[in-house]
Amino acid sequence: MVFAEESSLYDDFTAEKISSFVCSLTEKGEYYRAYVELLRLNSFYPSFIDTSVYGITSNYLFYKSKRYNDLLGLDSSGISDNLYIPFSLFRIDSLIRLDKKKDAESELISLYGRSDSGTYSDYLKKRAVYLSILNKKNSKIDFYNKFTGYEELSVYSDSIYKQQKNPFIGALAGLIPGMGYVYAGERGTGIVSMIVVGAGSAVTYASYSNGLDSLAIVTGVITFFFYGGSIAGGYMQTVKYNDRLMETLEMRVNRELMPERDLEEIYFKFGLNSNDCK
């Protein structure tokens, strides 16, 4: 009876059952649990799945669970040469998610020098377009010839950059109470700021003129505070205005390029998934 129970327990930890569990967890969106089971599978049965399959699957599970820094720490030494680019695309997209777009661009540039870059040209092109648009003038290489098929997106990105405003001009405009906010597109806030500073200045002047020095000091300090806020607010609101423009642009770029779909395709082509667990 004891031997039967031990045999049954052993059957629950066969390579096939663990790999099937990995696939099941992945389909349910429990990506980190799936990775833990993948580690168990590789530990118990190191030769059951190919090193490249293990690497691609690990990349996918880390990316989907938003463990981008952990993904960047994965070792690529066991990845077969023909899968080096798919493996690296997870790294590039993780760097983008971590807002390290310049580092992502550097990795992308290095991939273009490989003999198999043509095999994955569509994947590489999408990221070239993505980084060229979002890095704009700071781009390390001219990706303009990569825009074939994405001309409309390029034109749209140019229009977004033209709408950007200079935060320092916003601060200078703020020297006139409320005008910094108006420059940043916050007209209502600007009008309120102008009224508050104007009213405060009037009360301060009236108090001083009528010998109410204590009241003049209090209202003067408060008015000065709001006036300083008008200048600082003009700068900060302009920065926020530009950030909103860039968020809009990034959403449009992601919607048209759909880079995450590429990673899904790579996983289903080269990773451990339900097709392997049947």
C-alpha cells in the first residue's frame, strides 16, 4: 500500500505533468508561478526541454509578469545562435518598459549586424520605428529608411513634437500672473491665479496705504507665495503638458506597431506552450 502511494506521488512529478502544469499556469496568467514550476522542471529533468526553449519561455514569463529587471539578468549563453535575436527582443522591450530607450536602441543596433537579421526583419523594423519616434533627435542612428509602411505614424509623431512647448517660456510667462498656466493650456487655472494674485496685491496695497502694516505684511506674504506659484506652475504645467503629449504618442505607437504581439508569436513558436504540453 505504501509503495503504491509512493508510486502515485512519483507519477505526479513526471516531466510531462510538470510541463503541462507550467502551460496551464501560463494560460491562466499566473506567470511567476509558471516560472517556478519551469525551474522545477529544469532542475528535475535538465534534458527534458531544450536550453533555447527554456530561455525563451523564461523570458516570456518574466516579461508578462513585469519582472523586467530579472529578465535582463537572464543568461543568454545557452541560447542557440538562430534564436539569439528572438531572445534579445524580450530584452529590448524590457528596456523600453523601464524607460531605458537609449539602451534599447543600442541593443537593437547591434542586432542589425547579424547575418540572421533578415529573418526577423519585421520585428526589428517595428522597434526601429518605435525607438526612432520616441528618441527623436537623440537617436543614435538615422532610422528614417525604416519608416516604409509607417509614413502616417511618422507624420503624426512630427505633429506631436511640434505641439510641445518650452517649460522655460512657461516659467517666464508666469511672471505675468496666471499666464504661465495659460501657456501650458490650463486657461481656467491661469485666470484663477491672475485673480488671486491681483486681489492679493490690491488688498496689500490698500492695507499699507491705510496704515494697516500687519495686515499688509500677511497679505503680501500670501500674495508673494501665489505669485511664485504662478512662475513655478507655468514651468511644471508645461512639463506635464509635454508628458501628456508623449503619452498620447506612445499609446498610438503601441497601438499601430503592437510589439507585444511579436513576443507572443515568438513564445508560441519557440517556447514551451500548450502545443508542446498536449
